[in-house]
Amino acid sequence: MQLLRARDAVMQRFRPHLRRQGLTDQQGRVLRTLAEISVLEMGALAASTSIHPASLSRIIPGLAKQSLVRRTKTARDGRRVLVSITPRGRAAIVPVIRESSRIYAELAAEMGPARWRELHRSLEVLIRTYAPAGSAASGSSRKSATRMNSSILGHAASAAAWR
């Protein structure tokens, strides 16, 4: 329960900025991930955002209807779908990313550098220990682990490029 309470406490700072853009938490994670990676197959997007594939299959059509993402079937296998962010989607998420960077900096300052680093180390250990093998959270690749770390808690530097 403590992890859920901690997540909710932190998310209270981020939700107003997502809502201003008309986004839910999950929609924000999808757009944030696509803003960093550009194009992903639905399964990889589900893993990268920690959103269940069935939930993602309901989220993506709504984002596509708003012209925030584009869905494209792969040429090789028409059952596989690639999802990419549109210019409109990028315009919606960039202000959220900038504000997230500011919020992460505030959190780091409030906790202090040593406690902030320890929190990140502890979360990384928790993720490596308990994430399913092969998932983005498991650290199966350094890039996946870094992206997941940013998505779970993040740090000011991860969004600095969007300033």
C-alpha cells in the first residue's frame, strides 16, 4: 500500500498539467513515451508505458480520434500496428514534459540530493528484482530501464531537453 500511496502523492502534482491538456495519466504516459521514441509497435508501447495491452487497445483509438497519435499497420504483418505521435500530440505533451521537469526539480530539492539519489537507487533495485523478465521494467535493455525509470519517477534531467 505504501508504494501506491507514494505514487498517488507524487501524481497529485502532475495531474493538473495533464488535465489542462485534456489527458489522463495513461494517455500522458503514451504520448510521453512516443515523444521520446517516435514509433512503437503496440506490444512494445504497452511494455514501455506499463499499460496492459487490453487497456492500451482502448486508449489508442481515442488518441487517434483526437489526432494525437497515428496508427499504421505494418507492411509485413497487417495484424501488427505501429503507433506514432503526431505534431498535434507532440504539441499537447511538450508543455506537460516541461512542467514535469520543473516538478521533478522541486521534488529533488525538497527531498535533498542524497535522499533523491537513494530513492532512485531503491526504485531501480525494486524494479530489477520484481519486474517480469523481458518487460521494459525488468531492465532487459539499458534504454528500456532508463525510459522506465523516467516514467516511474523520473528526474529533472530526463525532461531538460524539452525546455
